Amino acid sequence: MDPHRQHKPTSTVEDYVKRIFLEQSRMGAEFVAMGVVSRALGVVPGTATTMVKSLADSGLVLYRPRLGVRLTRKGATLAIDMLRRHRLIEVFLVDVLGLDWSEIHDDAEQLEHAISDQVLDKIDALLGYPRFDPHGDPIPSAAGELDDPHLRTLRDCPVEDPVKIARISDQAPEFLQFATDSGLKPGVELWVRQRNQAADSVTVGFDDGATLTLGTSAAEKILVR
């Protein structure tokens, strides 16, 4: 068992370090502003600040009042473990239980705090050690290694170059349902046919000859390689 799981943190602690990790990765910033943390977790700023100070006392984060918060190595290790749990559970819920990928996030949020390391390792083996979850997010290895490649979006990838959808960054059920209905799932090959700045739109083409026009806000949520 990993040392940081001998005295299991509370689910709230696990949620905070995971969210801080994701925001650090998304923003590419060393420190995450407390306003960002509170919005991401759906709590008022005072609640977030109190919790972050507690995390700092536990050695999981560094907190600077004017800068915000960043994870320590200990905090990052816990966060990556929680990402592994969440993303493996999502694969299990979709591939084994047959749930829709737009409906699994909340269940995975609950289960990631409950299952043991032994059960998680068995799930990993049962699934054949997957590298990505149903949305294309990379799954950390059991050793805590996370290969998170740089991807482009349909908003900024080259026109007419064939690309393959690798990841859906917006995992709200409504957007995932839209992606399903539009044929925009990881593994699908397509290319950008046109960008129309005046219409704020991107038109893509598929191998079967079909085309689809997206708003640029939707196009930037589709990551490709």
C-alpha cells in the first residue's frame, strides 16, 4: 500500500487536491488563485481558504495569500492517485456495466473514495490496463506516472489536415450528449474544412462525406492529435 494511503484522507481532502491538480494543469500556472479553487469546487471563498490552510498544515499544498495555492510533491502524489481511481472507474462503468459516458461522472466521484487499492488494481487488470478513460483523459499508472500529451483543438488545428479526436475536455452531460449525437467521440477521424471568423464557426468533414458546423466555443472543447 502506498504510504500516503495508510491514513486515508477524507473525501473532501481528496477532492481538493484533485481539483487543484487539474486547475494547475489546465492553466499551466504554478499557483492557482483561490477564486478559481472556490468556483471549481462550488464553495464560497472563505470555505476554500479554510480548507486550503488545513491542507497546507498537512503538507499537501503551499498557500500564499496573494498568489493562491499549489500542490507539494505529497499533494501531487495523492491527486494523481485520485485521478487514476476516477478514470479507471469510469472505464469500468462504461465498458463493463454498459453505462453511457455522459452519466458516469457523479458515480465515479462517489466510488473513487470508497474502493480499496486491491479492488482498484483488480479493476485495472480486468480492463487490460487502459491508458485512457472514455473521454480520452489519460489514466495514471499504478506507479503514479501520468503521460499527458499536448493536444490541439478543432479551433486551432491546421485546415484540411487529417486528425483524430483524442479527448473531450467538457464532460458536462449535455455536452457529452451533443458530442455523441454529432459523432464527436475519441477515435473518430475527421478534418477541418473551413473556419469562418465572421460566423464564429468551424466546419469539419468526416470520412463518410458528412460535414458538421460547430461554434468555436464547442470546437475548442474537442482535442485532437
